[in-house]
Amino acid sequence: MRLRLIWLGVSFFAAAFAQAGDAVLEGLTAHVAEHPDGGAAFSFPRAAYAKRADLAGLPIGVFDSGIGGLTVLEALLKADVFHNDNLQPGADGRPDFVEERFIYLGDQANMPYGNYPSSGRTDYLRELILKDALFLLGNRYWPKADAPQPSFDKPPVKALVIACNTATAYGLEDVRAAAKEWGVPVFVVGVVEAGARGLLQAPEDGAVGVLATVGTCSSEVYPKTIQRTLGLAGRGIARVTQFGSARLAGVIEGDPAFDTELKVQVAGDVRGLVEAHRAARSGGQVVPLKKVMLGCTHFPLAIGEIDAAFGKLREDPDLAPFIAATRDYINPAEWTARELFRELARARQRRPAGNAAATGDRHRFFMSVPNPADKALPLAESGGLEPSYKYGREVGRLGVEDTRVVPMTRAGLPAVSRRLVEEKLPAVWEHLPAE
Ligand code: DGL
């Protein structure tokens, strides 16, 4: 009966989306309704949620466009800012999520997400984001890229963390709306709202500089969310300047398509932010950049290089007035951990103490790869999707699985990404299976 009600609900909302002319939500909602057993790609078994009164024992889903979101997972694994027993703020020597299990998805084959909007493919990006959420809600994945059949033993999740700034900018509202419409009682946390709240702890003086992808900047999600968050906290309007980099995430990741040296890329992007800030000065009043929002998952990995670039630019007397002597960096990942803890506590969905498995296979990691069974798939030399194909796709081809989600392992990561995770994200590395 319950299933039937959900089905009717889904049909109703499919109709509502159709009326609103939203092809993305309409298409996926109809697809989900057509595959209630979760056997097809981009669907989930709806009974998994309908049967459960208590979701607390389920894992938490975390997704990003690639490996960048592992910086968010690292922050989640390490966070200790609450007392686990009484939920009061403060460290208690035990990681806040010590009892929880995480399932991570990096949509590596379809990244960078930050470049879809400037290619006129915002709707396709929205579809990708909803597919990420569907993967985490469902139980289907490919045990190997070339396996003859998918596997169906992945558990559903009780919460979704959008560990990607661009995906939060373009998909947070869609994912929240879709979860509601599909009758899935999960809550959704995004990095942008969390990062904006992090600003409340930074000094009030000075301007805010947002470094992010081109897509995140063109969505204006940070300036809007920052002003709203400050306003709700009774603060005045902040000076916010943003700069979108089309390349820095790729360079940090070691993607062969972005082969600039890290220092050179960072120097250019930081200069871009400072010059944009100088150009935005109004009425001659100079407010130096003092707070820097690391508005892209990858950027905390280059915080040293970023701060050094600000320092270097400050040696230029024309630019020095626009840069504070010392800068505060806001890493949304750390604030996302707090947000997630609070939301889990509020929903009474913290996993009961004593349930943590020893270590090792407690968390599960997945990533997308080009589908090797699709022999006509245009591939670049690096083996990834050919960019004109990647950024030329249309929404609604839900019977086409041009990428497959497979387990992410140390051995399966591209060499540069592997080194990055090993050196900079030790908590993630420890849990990532060797092969
Ligand atoms: N993870 C993305 C973000 O935080 C950066 C990489 C991409 O463009 O896909 O915005």
C-alpha cells in the first residue's frame, strides 16, 4: 500500500515537473517510477526505504565530481568538534563520526563539473548530480568496468553529503526536491551553506575572496549564500569578490588535460581574484581581501601555494592595499562536518555506539569510468571521455550508460591522484582498499 502511495506520489510529481517544463527532474522521476526495483542504472529499489522505520544503521552517502570530495571525506573522518556522548560542542578525543559508515562516489569520468555551465550544458550537469544521488540511494554498481553483470549489494544511505561546490551550486535544491518527491527520507547537506556559516567565525573586518570553479562563480551561489547567512546572523553586508578558475582543480588533480605547473596556475588565479577585487572597488574605498573561501574541493590541497601567491602579490605596491597582511582561509569541508553532525543528531539518526566495525572495509568507495562495453564511445588519449563528447551530451538519455560506477581502489586511481590521496588525505588512504 505504502509503495503504491509512493508510486502515485511520484506520478503526481512527474506531472508537476512536466507542467513546469523541467525536463531533467521530469525525466528522472519518470525513469525512477518505471524501475521501482532499482535494477536499471539511475534507479533505486524503493522498497528499501519504504520498509525501514529507522535509518540510523545505514551509511552516509558522500559524492563529488571526482576525487576532490575526498578532502571532505577526510574532514568527516577526522572531525572531533563535538562530545559524542552529550552532543555538546568541544573535542572529546573521539572522532565525531567514529560509529558511522560512509559510501563515497566520485564521478571521475564526467568531471570537471565546473566547466558544464560555460559549455551551455547546465541541465546535463543537473542530471549528472541527480544520477549521483540516485547511485547512493540505490544498490547497483559494476564490480569491474568490464564485468558481465552489475552487482546489487551496496546498501542505501540515510543522508547525502554533496561534497562538491559546483554540484551544490547547481544541484542542492534539485536533490532536496527529488528526495522529497521520490519519498526518500534522507536529508541533504551541501558544502556551500556550511562554508558560508564558517565565515561567521572569521574576523568581521576585511573583504571575502571566493576561489572556485567557473561554474560555481557564475551561479553566484557563494555571494548569495554568504550575504543570506550573514544577514540571518545580524551581520552587515560583506564585500565579496569571486574568481572562477577553469583549470586549477584539474591541475591539482594531475589531469593530463591540464598540464600547467601548480605554482604557475595558482599565481594566475590568485592574481585574477585580486585584480577582480581591485576592479570592483567602489567610491575609492579599499577593503583588503582578508578571508578566502576555498570554494572548490581541491583548493584546500593547495592552501600553501595559494597563501604564498597572495604574499608574493603583496610585494607589488599597486596590489598590496587590496590584500590583508594575513589571510584567514575557510575550508567548507570542515564546516560540512559540523553541519552533518548537527543534522544527524537533529534527525536522531546517529548510528548507535558500539556498532563500528574494526576498520578496513567499513567505508566503501566508488568512482565512474568510461563504459568499456560501449565500443563507439569517443575517448581521449588519456582514456577519459573525449571533451567534445563529454560536454556535448543532452539530457534524458537514461537508457544509455556511457560511464559505469565501479569500486574505487588505490590501484585503480590515476597515479597522480593516488599520490595526492596518499600524501595529503591519510585518513581516506587508510580506508581505501588496495585493489
Ligand atoms: N569538485 C568540484 C568543486 O568543488 C571541482 C572539480 C570540478 O569542476 O568537477 O567545485
